[in-house]
Amino acid sequence: MTLSIVESLKPDLDRLYPETDRAAWRFVCTTAAGDNRNDAKVTVFVYNTARHPMLVLKTSLTGDDTWVKNQYLTLQFLEHLKLWDILYPRPIALIEHDQHRFYVESYVDARPVAYRGKSLQSIMRWAIEWLTTVHCATSASDASASHNLSSLLTAWVSIIQDASCLTSKEVSAARVIAEAAREVTSAFPTVLMHGDFHPNQFLHMYRAQTVGIVDWEHAILKGWPVLDLIELLSTTAYLAGQYPSSPQACQTLFMQPNPHPMIARFLDNYWSRLVLPPDTVKLLLGVYGLYSLAQVIALRGDILPLPAITERSHLLLAARSLLQL
Amino acid sequence: MTQINLQQPAQRDLPFHFVCPHCQVELEVTEWEATCPLCARQWPRREGILAFVSEAEEYAFLSRLKEVEMPGIEDELANAAATQGWRAALTSYYRQATTPEQRAFVSHYTLEEKRAVWKLLLPPGKEAIALDYGCGFGIYSLNLARTYRHVCAVDLTFARLNFLKQRIMQDGIANVTPIWAGDRLPLPFSEACFDLVMMNGVLEWVAVNGNTPPEQIQQAYLSEMYRILRPGGHLYIGIENRYGYGYFFGKRDEHSYLRFSTLLPRRVANAYSQLVRGKPYREYTYSAKQLVSLLHYSGFAQIQVYAPIPGYNAPRFIVNPQDRQVLRSTFADLMKPRNTKERLMKAIAPVAIKIGLLQKTLPAFMILAEK
């Protein structure tokens, strides 16, 4: 019983784990769940019955494997920044074969964190502290920062404006928010953005006694600040069962005349440590709507409209009206 | 974008050969038709696609399927793809679709490339030539074309092939050739011309017409696939497990739409089908052991059986069904139940694995047989 990719990686696995029994490798092949129809990615859990750790191989079925490389390079970058003590799982290798590129990482006794009650609160506090530390360590306000942020807006709008599943009103809202954000890019630093930062990405690594943050394939080395924080807060509120969807949680928590008091406390801390311009939360909320809509369309293709997309576009429309643009 | 003229695919440019199904002599293929130089039989092109079946044969086949397929959708999509472009055709269809089944029909069969995850079970196919037998709208062909040298996409439903033709023309994909064929043996291909033949959800349908016992027809198809495979080439089969655990809980058979029909002895199932549907039960599925036996009988020596969960069409996991440790890890650690049935499965899986029951009742199989 073999898996072709595991077979083809055996020499690399032997090199990485020279003392391991070659006959004891086992695998489970999994595909992306849910709505990510165009994002034909595959995760293979490989473990050796004779020895830990479990390896995770990620690869692409469609040949578009830029995200595979992106994941590895991002974690290398974090390692270079000496943030190793808060970085699990470990990136092991980027292996290139004829037709596939594999990102390999290792796990030690990993289990998803529970996100209920007190456990949720403690993991939230930890995650926000983690995020703030990483964003502070990677923030850059050099001459190219404004250009980088502006380029991201252009890229996201171009995905949205070509999407046949959106209405002209939604596309117009995206353009308006992008223009408003473009005017103030010089006031913001760039930070390392995870791009998909929510509690399902956190794993307890029991042996290492720490928490790992996985799925860095959408990371942007010079990305917008705050967007990861908005995603974390709104998704956590949704996962805690308080809201029917993450975009709806986002609207309720951030778009009241003033943000929810607990949210305001988190934001104040983040704002002061990163030295961000005041009174820009709502604009950044619009940028988050723009980003998350573009990301969903990029993952799913632009053909099939789903409620998840509609809610995100509602977020855009609400942000525009809130900003009175 | 490179436009391909499907009206003039020169035979010499294709990496496989067509042969006369009657004389086994290589056909002369022109922009109008294919002709046998020995018996002078001719097979015309229909809208640029080489046609080895007639509309009457297509109708005879489709009329047997009318209760499970959605008649008319394929024609609508193909026509809209020709006039508006395939993307706009799908978008427009999706907006008009009223039921989840209609939406799923489009998205599953035209957009979800992750269904081709089984190709990672195979050796790399950079120079390989594949036959997608029963290609439907061609989602597997399109994915295989990303990494294979050439893919021959065969189906019995012309409208689906026509949609695929529009798609490859509009996207400039040069290494996919749609062929209108099937439902009659031998196939119009020379011996040992493919490195991969895939039959995803096809084997159970090949015997729906005729009076010959279904096993014999299915056996004949497997032998035919053996003939057209190169030595060392692979046959991939995606098929439901006859004894899948869902059927024991009253799930309808995906092919006959009858409850418990796969679990019954064939003769009893046939009488049951005659009584309920007014037609014989011929959509045979098998256990892993029975499938391996069929394949051995057809000449295949090396056979590997994998279990896709929850099914071969939308696999979330692919595992070795005989490896208890892998099964335990999949059900206990990796699976996130989405409904009550999955929660129940997760709860009883450890015991079912321990007594060897789950291994025999996994929902489907992905089988790789090497020539």
C-alpha cells in the first residue's frame, strides 16, 4: 500500500529522519473541506508507526502551488526574526519534484484548542498578545510601505471587479473603500499578516507545551495591520456561538457607534503598541471586508455565489455607508 | 489565448491511435470523419467531435438514467457555453437553479478539481497519456491535463462533451481530446496506447442495457481496459462499496435509488427492482474482495484498494482500509463530524475497527490496478 507522493519523498524523509524504519510510514490523504472549490489543495498526514513526530505534507492538485512556497518562506522569515519560541509547528522542508512542490512541517502531539468558556478567553488573550508581538516585530514604515499597501488594494479590487458573482453595487463599494484607504496608506506600517487568523488555526502542542499556529499559506510579508486582529475577534465571537456568521459578528462588534467595550480594550492596546493613526478602525474594517471578499473569491472561483460571499459584500456596503463615502 | 481548431485535429498529432472496432485496423482520420481502410466503415464528426455512437444509442442509454440525471441541463449549458462563454453559462445557470441538487450538479461536475485527489496515488504522469472513460463535463480530464501529456475524454452524452469542447477551446487547452464513444465494445483505440485509464463512477453503469448478466459485461469492460493499457499502466476505478455502512441504515443505492438493494442477493434484488421500478436490477456494485477478483480475472496483477471517506466523488480522506491504526487516527483525530450521522460514526468507529467491521463497510473504494 503506497502513496505515490510519499514514495517519491522517501529519500527526503530518510534524509530528514535517518534512523526511522522505512516500512513504518503511514499516510492519510485529505482535501480542503467546505467551499474552497478552486483551491484544489491536498494535505497528507504522514506518520511513522515506529517514531514521532507526525509530518504534514501540503501540495496542490492544480499546479498553482505558490501558496505552498509562501507558507515555507513565511515561516523561514519568522525563524530569522528569532521568534522561534512562539513558532510551532516546525517547518521542515520545501521539497520540489517533477510536478509537485511539497511543504513539510512536523507536529508533536498536536490537538486543536478548545474554544469554549474560560479556555476561549485564555486562548484569545494569548493569541492577541502573540499577534501584537509579531506585528510589532515585523512592522516597517519605510518608503516602500505605502506602495506595498496600495498594491495590495489594487490586487484585491482587481479580483473583485472581475468576479461575475458580484453585483455592480458591491464592486463599486469595493472601489470606493480602496480609494479611501489608498489616500491614507502613508500613515500605516506594513506587518506580517497571517491572512486567515482564527482559533481553528491554533493547535496545542503538548510535548512542547506551547500553541502552534498553522496554515500560513495566505500570509503576506508586508501586509495591512489590524486585519488579522479583526478576523480573530469576529471569528472567535462567531465560534463562541454568539453570532450566526463571522461577517455578521464583525458588523455587530465593530460597526456600532463605538466598538464593543471588550473589543475597544483589545484595539487600544494594539493601537498604542503599533503606533497607528487614531480613528481609522472603521476604514480598516472596510479594508478587511475588501480583503476577505477577494480571498474568498480567489479560493472559490468567481462563478458560484454563496451566502458567505454575500455576507462579506454586505460588510463592504455597510463599511462604505458607515464611512459616509 | 490560443484558439484550437477542433475541426481539424490531425491524427498524426495525437499521441494515441484510433482503430476500427470491427477490423482493428488503424483508422484514417480527417476533418470530416474517420474511415476504416479495410471495411470502409465511417464515423462522422459531430460539431468537430469524432462520433463512434449515434444519437439513437445515446438516447437509449440516457432513457435508462432519466430518474437520476437532469435531462436538458447538459444541452442548455453546452448551448449557452457556445454563445456566452462557459463561465458566463455556469454563472447564469447557477443563478437560475432553484434546488440544492441543481446547484450541486453544476459545481461538483464542472468546478471541483479536488475530486481528482486520487491522482496523487499514482506515479507522476508528465509524459503519460490518459483516457478518462465516462468523462462527463470533463473536470477530471481538465485536472489531469495540467500534469499529463495528453488526455482523451470519452463520454456517451454528447452535450457534456460539447460543453467540455467549448471550455477547452475558450481556455486554450491543447492536450484534451473529447471523443463521443462508449457503451459498445471494443473501444476504438489501439492496443497498449494509454498509461492511465480512469473509470470514476462508471463500472456500475456499463451494464444497464442488454440481457447479458451484468458481471459478464463489467468483466468485458475491465478486460477491454486491460487491452488498451500499456504494460505498467494503471486502471483507476472509483466505485461504491456494495456493503457500505450507509446502506445498512437505509440509505438509498445511488444507482437504482432503491433501499437495501445492494445488500440483497442479486436475484432477490432483481425481483425487488422489477416490482418497484419495473425494470431489472443491473447496476451492480461490489465488495473490495469481489472487485479484486474481477480485476484479477481480467488480467491485472498488482491491485491496490483505498477507501475514500465519505465517498469517491468528494473525498475528504483517503486511507488504507486494512490499516487499523490509520482508520483509528482518521475517525478519532482528523474527522470533524458535520452532522448526527457522522457523530454517531465517530463514536462507534473504535469498536467497529477493533472487530474488523468498519474495514468491510467503508462507503466506497478507489482502486488502482497495474497492468
